[in-house]
Amino acid sequence: MANATRKPLISGNWKMHHNHFEAIQTVQKLTYLLHKEDFDDVDVSVHPPFTDIRSVQTVIEADELEIALGAQHCHWEEKGAFTGEVSPAFLAKLNVSYVICGHSERRELFGETDEMVNKKALAILKWGMTPIICCGETDAEREAGGTDEKVSGQVRAALAGISPEQVGGLVIAYEPIWAIGTGKTASAEDAQAVCAKVRSVVSEVAGADAAASVRIQYGGSVKPSNAAELMAQPDIDGALVGGASLVAEDFAGIVQFQTQSA
Ligand code: 13P
């Protein structure tokens, strides 16, 4: 967050939690907890399950909330015989701004490859939305000293064919798999080192200007108590939050990390 030109983005990935009633309640609670000035300093997005998106959109638009609507995943084709999949065009029609792309759970549990992640990122951009491209290593890869190689490879593959100008507007989320939902957080120094590596890969692939403006989030057991330290790192420009984003008070505490730490 040291770079004042990059506005931090705090995103709540609700995964397969909250039906549409619970989603509406959570967003309404956030409305009470977050204040206009919070949005001067931080961009905020919520990523409910597909079945909630229309309901959440209605609340956001009726109450003119500054929370951006996000999705967790989409297909890369506009339409076709893809049973169970969701088109990026449908998400754009619901005023979705950010789409998570290549989350480790999609990669590990549903077989998403680097090539698919790249196709999705290109499709999300084509439909005027911003991909949040995820990368991160397993515990075994980390233990074997393979973090940089894994993360660099994922980032390079995801960015293939994306113009430098577009890369500059992307969000990349570094989420070490061993820290997701485990309560274990990467130390601020380790998270910073990997996020700096991601930025250097972006610089190699798309140039210095893109690297200076791309936003890099950290994700993995982010909580109100550790958000400020993580966000203070020069190459960490936000957080992708799972569990703590389900509880409005906790998520608001992360969004308000600057005042929480004061
Ligand atoms: P947790 O915050 O629950 O560790 O989840 C992180 C994550 O996967 C967000 O996408």
C-alpha cells in the first residue's frame, strides 16, 4: 500500500456460503458498518455465489452503495452447450465489475488449467470486467522452495495475449494454498516477497508501467487483526478474503484496516 497511486481493493469471496437471503442481509449490514469515507481510501467488492448475484445487485443499486459486485468464476465463451456454466456476458449484464479467475479451489477441485485461466481472463476483459487472477503454491511446493517458480509460471500463463495497457488494470491475488481457510497466514515479509516477485514478473511480461499500476492482493486467513500489517507492505495492494468476509463485522474491520490499527 506504500504506492499512493494504487487504491487498495478488499474483496470478499463468499465461496459456496450464504443463500440469497443471507447475502442480502450481509450486504445490508455492511451498509451500516461502512461509511462514505471508507470508500475514499479503499475499493471494496463482494463475490457471492451465482444464485445471489441478482439479489445483491438490486440492493447495491437501490441503496446506491459503493460496494462493487463481483463473481467467483465464469466460462470464457459467450454462449453455447456448456451445461452448468455461466457466461461472462451474463455477468456483465448484471453490472458485475470483478470476476475471480483461477482460484486455487477451481484449479485443484475442478481441474482448471493455466490455459483455461488465461482464456477466462481474456473473456472477462472482453466483457468490460476486471479479472482477479489468483496464484499460489501448496505447502509441499513451499517446503521444496518452489514458491517463486510456481507463482511466476501461473502469472506468466494467465497474462498471455493480454495487452500491457490491460495488464496495468488487472488485479492479481497471491493466495498461498496452505494459508487458505487454515488460520495460518503468510508472514507480512513472506507475503511481501512473493507479491514483489509477482510485480517483477508483470514488469517482464508487460513492462514497467503495467507493473506500477497492477494491483496485487494477498489472500489466506486475512482477519481484522492481521490486515493492517499485511496492507502496510509496499507490494500488497489489497486482500482477497474468504471466511472473514462472511461476517459483516469482520469484513468491515478489514476494510477499515487503517483506523483499526490506529
Ligand atoms: P480464507 O480467508 O478463508 O483463508 O480464504 C482465502 C480465499 O481463498 C479467498 O479467495
